[in-house]
Amino acid sequence: MESNYLKEDKTLVLKITEELDHHMVEKLRRKADYEIERHIPRKVIFDFNQVSFMDSAGIGLILGRYKNISILGGQLELINVNEQVEKILNMSGVLKLIKINKEECA
Amino acid sequence: MVSKYDNEMKLEFLSKSSNEAFARIAVAAFASQLDPTIEEIADIKTAVSEAVTNCIIHGYENTQGIVKVHCIIKNNQLIIEISDTGVGIEDVNMAKEPLYTSKPNLERSGMGFTIMQSFMDELNVESVVNLGTKVTMKKTIKQSLKGEDNQNNICITA
Ligand SMILES: Nc1ncnc2c1ncn2[C@@H]1O[C@H](COP(=O)(O)OP(=O)(O)O)[C@@H](O)[C@H]1O
Ligand SMILES: [Mg+2]
């Protein structure tokens, strides 16, 4: 996962470069929470461009970060989500809480 | 060994989370002989990942055990059995409910069985408390008509 904090926008971009399964998610959770607590961003963007695989462990990761970010008063957004990942997010109701931004490709 | 199936393979590995990727990639590679679409391969990988993860975190509760994967190809159907000899499931119907998880503290979403069910054609869960759990999933891979078209062309031109 690559993290990039845009100071002016108070936006933290977390680009996921790993396959999102139970094995990888444990490490990503720690890294994401560390970056979120460090910056207290107004907005966090998860970039899925390089996510070639996701199972239900990814749902837990996204919902867990959504909770933490909301408590700190921030927003969460997902970008570059492929069809397979969207299918899983849709099925679990995540998209009722968190939106996919289809315009931004940053 | 004489098999009554068109093809068959078995895998056994330790219940380590690093084997989740290994298992789904191995099954996807085995399934590729049925000439599945990219979407079908993605569905199979996701379903296998869910079942194997369940053996590791629920069946063995992160202690050491053996996860078994048995794949069969019969006609155009892929049959995948994934089993553990762990704690078992008391109420399978409740476990299969969308969003049900016995480990919400681990950020589990309770969507594993729902994903297996919807990404495969059939899902069957057999479990005995303290003996273990076996998940059987089936998926028929529709054969593309490419081959037939070619044969027709050859007939016509011959
Ligand atoms: N192999 C297994 N051994 C024991 N319990 C299992 C197994 N697979 C699933 N379960 C039980 O079924 C529940 C639902 O599984 P699932 O739908 O994959 O959700 P999750 O893994 O997110 O909890 C689990 O929380 C667990 O209690
Ligand atoms: Mg599961």
C-alpha cells in the first residue's frame, strides 16, 4: 500500500497494491490506521486501481476504516474499482454507506 | 489410480494464511482447462479464498491443522471440496445467513458463504461439531462455441 497525504486538501490517498484477502488485510489495516491517526484527514481515498483480487476480507477492511474515519469526522471514498470488486461491495451493502467516485482517477 | 472423473487433483497444506493465495491460484490453474471466462475464473478464486480462509480462522481458530482441497472435473463441471478437521459448525443454516459472523471483533463481514453461494452454481456445507467442516461447490463452465464454429467452417469449405 502506498500512502500519499495532500496537505492543502487534507486528503489521504491510500493506493492498495496488494491482493485483498485475509492474509494481506491484517497488515493493511495496521498501515491504514497508522496513516489515518497520523494525519486526521478530512477525506480518505482508497485507490483500487491495482487491486487484482478481493474477497470478503476486503469488506471488513473498508467498513472498519470507514468507522474509524467517521469517528474522526472525515469522509471515505473509493476510486478505480473494477467490476469484480464492485460486485462484492454491492452484495454486502457497503455501497449504501460509502460511495465510489467514478470520475476521479487520481 | 483410476479415476471415474475426467480429471482430478488434491492439495493438502498447513492452515497458514499465506496459503490462501496459493490455494485459489492452484484451483484457478486447474480449472483453466475448462476454458472459463475471466469472470468465471475470478468467481472461482473468490469462492475458494472464502472457503480456505474459513478453515484457517474458524475451523482451526489460527492453530495448526491441515486444509484439504479436492477438485474434480466431470464433463463441463468443476467440483471443489474444501475441508478441515477443526471445531465444526453448530448451526449451519445460521452460519450461512448473510452478515452472520461469530467473529465480528476480527472485522469479519459474515459474507463468506453468501459469496460462495452466489459465485458458484451450488454450495453444500456439511459439518460436525469437533470433527470438522466440508464445503462442496459446483460450477458448470459453459463451453464457448468457437470450436464448433471452426468445425462448421471447415465442413462448408471442404
Ligand atoms: N470451516 C469452518 N469451521 C468452523 N466454523 C465455520 C467454518 N466456516 C464458517 N464457519 C462459521 O460460519 C460463520 C459464517 O462464515 P462466513 O459467511 O464466511 O463469514 P465470516 O468468515 O466473515 O465470519 C463464521 O463466522 C463461523 O462461525
Ligand atoms: Mg468467511
